[in-house]
Amino acid sequence: MLNLRNMMGITLLVFSLIGCSNKKTLNIVNNTQIQDDINLLNQEFKTIVGEKVYFSFDSAKLSKEAKTTLILQADWLNSHEKVSATIEGHCDERGTQDYNVGLGLKRAESVRNALVEYGVKASRLSVISYGKSKPEDIGHTKKAHKVNRRTVTVIIKSDINN
């Protein structure tokens, strides 16, 4: 069974063999390849390092466990210097949306500041807060609240091929 990467390679080969000069089609192929590369980098980051950091209730303070994860994230990011990331801040369902957007932003900024402290260039990191709008667990339990109080570091761009 052909995977997406093989299909894209075959597509590119077919276009080159028939002399396709349609740059728009080639841009779509290139953009798909770039997105595939970013997806692979995200999977590597998630598997090897861990993309999430968890927080206590109503807090943006980094725990000892969070700092350990962030050291690993920084090491990975520092060894992949052409990669940029967004740090997403999330909250549990309690509190108003406005309050949680602010708290999510504080959490994301706390993570970004730690990564910068560990050597990652600030220009490679952006932050966003989703507040309580993107829960990992939609339950109304202590367990759900605990997993929803988090940040997620997501690889968004890579200039590896440039």
C-alpha cells in the first residue's frame, strides 16, 4: 500500500516526465511535503520529548516536573535550530472564558520564558491562549480538570529544506 510520501513522489515524477509546467500544482506538492515534514517533526517531538506541561489550579507557576520537561524540549529545539514552535495555553472549564484566556496566556508565556532561559531563541517561539475552549478531556471531573490545565508546544514551521 502506498503511503502519502510515496504517492507525492510518484505525482512529482509523473509531472516531470510529461513536462508539466504548472507551478501551482508543484507548489501544492511542495506545500504537502513541507506539511508532512512538520507533522513528522511534531511526532518526533511528542514521542521523544513530550509536548505537554501541566499546571496546578489557577496557576502559571512551573512545577519541578514541568521544568524537567522544558529542559528536554529546549534541548530538542536547540538541536533543531531551524524549527519554530507555538506554545498553546489551556485551562480547565472553571472560570469565565476571559479569565481563562488570560490564565492560558500566562501559562504559555511562562513556558516560553523558561525555554528562552534554557537557550531557545525567543524569535522561534510564539504563544497563544485557548482558555477553556479546547479541552483535552470534556469531562467534569478532577481528572479532566487536571489534564486540561496545560500547555502544548507545537512545531509550526521548519526551514530545514531551505
